[in-house]
Amino acid sequence: MPNPLQRLIPRRWRKQTPLVHVVRLQGAIGIGTPFKPPLTLEGIAATLERAFARKGIAAVALVVNSPGGAAVQSALIHARIRALSAEKNIPVYTFCEDVAASGGYWLACAGDEIYADASSIVGSIGVIAAGFGFVDAIGKLGIERRVHTAGESKAILDPFQPEKPEDVERLMRLQRDVHEEFKALVRARRRGRLSGDEAELFSGAFWSGRQALALGLIDGIGHLRDVMRARFGDKTEFKVIAKPAGWGLRRLGFGTSMDLGSGLIDAMEIRALWARFGL
């Protein structure tokens, strides 16, 4: 049984035991509210630097619980983790919680190995753009929409104007480009481990952890402490590296009416992201 007084002794004076730094990647990526800041590189960069800064640690463990969000922020965070791993020569292990889907799976792929619970939701390797059309609604309300642009495509996909086929095709071309980037990353990070048909794997579908294992999207069913202690020994210790909590007017929700309005829209978008996976 561990001696509780052992923790009072500075680690450098103790007999060395494996240490794993734990970083949580939680929430929607690039989309947030005053009470739920978005997961972005700017917000997580300092935490990642601290996680990889200490010499002699056994590994960095990522705990991912995200339904996705912004593709660019997913790519930036993933790239920073891989760069730090290579620079410091520290292995990275990913552990999926409730959901690691879409951009969440993009983040999960930053791990050299990926683990999940049997009931975790994994995958959704696709790109989506969703919105609303209010053309008929504003007509019934007697509202006249006035838009003036310099540039014929500046008002593309305006929700208050009829949808144009050429605008939809332009959006789909953009989505295909992003999707190809996503697919290329998964192929590279899961090289030799994917066992499913690519048409299915990259269809945007998602699976349980058990199903994801059969498809090669993850390396095993397991939880952080059990897997890491099986890998590095029963005495492995864990340290959560977290961003210091801070308080400010925006965190408390004070802002302009525009802040409140955009915050409500962001909250609805975040709710929709989680709802896709029954959460």
C-alpha cells in the first residue's frame, strides 16, 4: 500500500516512479459561450507546453471528450501536440470518453495509440455545414431584406435569400477539400491499423468503441489508469495539467447585447453538436 507521506517529499528526492501527465481536451472545438470557453489552440497551447515541459515523464495522456467543431482549430491543436511529442521524444496516448467524433476524433489521432470505453462514440470522419432558411418567414412577417455587396459572391448562402445551386456547389467543393485533409490525416496516423472499407470509414458515420476497435479506428478498449499502469507499472503516478481557473467579465457573462445574442446562437450550435450523438 502506498505511503501517503511519500507525496510530501519532493519528487526529485524520491525513488523515481513513472509519471504520466494528463491533459483534458473537453468540449466543442472553436465554438464556445461565456461559461463554456471554446477548445482552441490559443486556449490550450500553454497547457500543452506545460504537459511536455518536464523531463523524464513516461507519457502524456490526452483525455478527449468532444463532438467536434472547427476543422482548423482541430488541425492546429493536433499539429501542436505532434510537434511537442517529436521535440521532447515523449509518447502520447489518447483516451476517448463519451464522444471523440468529427474534430474530436481528429484530436484523438494525435495519440500514438487510441483507447476508448466500449460505449464511447468514435468516428464521424466527415464535414458538415448546417443552417436555416428564413425566406418564407420574413415574407410572412412583411420584412424586406436589403443586402448591398461589392463582390457577387459576398452574400453567398444568405439565410434570408433563396438558396442558389451554384452557391451550394461552391460550399460542397470546400467541404470536399476539408474532408480530403481529414481522410489524409487519419490514413497517416492509423497507417497499417485501419481494417474497414474506406467508403464506410470516411462516410461521416460513427460507432461504439467496440465497433471502432474492429474497424481499426482505436487500438483497444480501456481506461486511462488501467492502460497506463499496465504499460508502465502499478506504481505509475498521474498529474493533471490544467489551465488555471480565471474570472473576468466575459466569463461571468457580462457583455454587449451582441455578445448575448451571438452567445445564444453559439450555445444552440454546441447543443446541436452534442445532440447528434445522443448526449
